Amino acid sequence: MKNETKITHIKKLNPHCSKINLCFYQESIPAGIPSQVEGLSEEKLDLNELLIKNPSATFFLRVSGHSMNKAGIHNNDILIVDRSLVPADDRVIIVSVNDELRVKRLKYENEKILLVSESNPYSPIDITGEEFRIWGVVVNVLHEL
């Protein structure tokens, strides 16, 4: 289907990546009514620790397409995927069907296994009885504003 979300690049995480500590201010910043800023307390933040819970089971993918926009996954985003997590109902997963990788929401309904897009006009894909392989569960999405 035209504009179906596809995976364009796959990168495995190097579990020996060095830490990069960045400045992190603990105070919450209001998105609505502004508030006075007193002294901000600075801590260090390592993005590897924040975003990657199981380095040996983690990999990254780049997305192409728009069928998952309502899930917050947009064209050219980078997905962080964890192979160690159970692909439970309603999780966003990376799945291979007919040798094609896709990012979809997994649904179990009435003994059927469905892959669901998060944008119109895409219908759920019934993969019950088909050969498929779940590569992992999407745990984070990185995208530019």
C-alpha cells in the first residue's frame, strides 16, 4: 500500500559505548503558565542509561512512511527497539511478514493476530496463520521538532 510505514535502516547498539554525561536540570518547565525560576540544580544525564534498559538486546531503526503518525511515530524517526521484551497486546512492534519489515501495533482479537496502523486509511492486517517473525518491541521514538 502506498505510504505504508517501512523500515529503512537498522543499527545494532554497541554495548561498549562510552558514557556521555550531559547537563540535566531536574526542575520541571511549565508548558502553560510561566513560573519564577530560582536556582536550577544541575545533574548529569547519560542518554544510554535513560533510553536503553537492555543494551545487548537493543537496536535502532529508521522509519519511512506515515501509517504510524497517531502513535507518535513519524517519517524519518529513529526507533529504539528491545528484543528482550514480550510482544504483548497493544504494544508497538517491529515485525517481518513475507520478508518485509514493518512497524505496527500488535492486537490479539477473537483468536486473531492483527497488525494495526495508527493512521487512516490503513486497515488492520490479519497475520493469523501466516509466517511472521517479531523482531522486538519499540520502547522509544526519537524525532526532531
